[in-house]
Amino acid sequence: MSQLKIDGVGEEERTLINPSERPVTWARTFSFALEGVLRTFVHERNMKIHLAAAYAVLLFCLVTRPVLGLVALSGTVCFLVLAAEVFNTAVEALTDLVTGSQPAPLAKAAKDAAAGSVLLTALASVCVGIWVVLSSYPWKFRLFSSLHPAATILDAMILCSITLLWALSYRYLPDAGDDWSKGRRRRPD
């Protein structure tokens, strides 16, 4: 079977995965997906900002305990913003791979469109966040009350999953270099 080629990049970077060499196990493909998410957590500054905002919204939900629907909506929009940032990172990396260091108008358009999708999802999440804050007014400290226990469990699960992704990103990624092409980050000496 012939291998796929991309023009305009170095020979060692040109060869893509041969279709017959693709991973066949579910666990292996899941590990590749997880590595992509973790790499985005480590390398992208905006992902860290979105993660901090998601923590703030979800901690607010944990403390004030709005109804289950609002917690589910908050968690959903938080994950949508994080997913949009992962897609944005993928588009930027692929665009950089194809164009190299030469500026190209279509590459700029692709990167701008991907960044715009992150902006739109972030604006939607801000609107949802404002709605959650205003609809749960007057705020009362309800962390240890029995009001809305399902919302508390859902919120705690979402917070734990984000924390787990963050912790895994520093534990399981390779430990040398800060270069996307090598898939590694540099640790201070």
C-alpha cells in the first residue's frame, strides 16, 4: 500500500501513517486521543485560562447548589469550550505542518476561523455562566446541605475529571523538549 505524502515539508515529516499500520485496539486509539487532550492542556496558554474559568463556574455550582439542569448545562458548556480549544490546536498544528514557515493567506484564514470558533463557544459559556449566577440568586452557602444532591454529585464528578486530566498531563507526557513536532515539553533544570 502506498503511503500518503504532503508537499512542502521535510522528508522525515512527510510520511503519514500507512493505513495498514493504524492502531486496531480500542485502548490504543483512546490513549492517542487522551494524549492529544493532555498535550493541549500542557502547551496551550488559552486552554489553561479556559480550565481556570471552568473551575470557577463549577466551584460556584458546588457551593451554591443550583438545580441539576443548570449544573449539567454549566458542565456541558465548559467541556464544549475545552473541546473547541483542542480542535483549534489541531487546526493550528496541521496548518503549521503543511505551510511550514511560509505565510499563506489560506492558512491564516483557517487559523482565524478555528480561533473564532473558540471565541464563539467561550462567549456562549459566559452567557450561560451569567444565567446560572443570576438564576441562583440569592446565593447561600449550601456546600453541606442536602439540597440538590444529584447536582452536587454531577458537579463533583466534572471537577474531578478536569483535575484528573490536568494531573495526567504532567505525569504521562514525555519529559524532554517543548516542541510540538517532537511531542514533548521541556522541564526546568
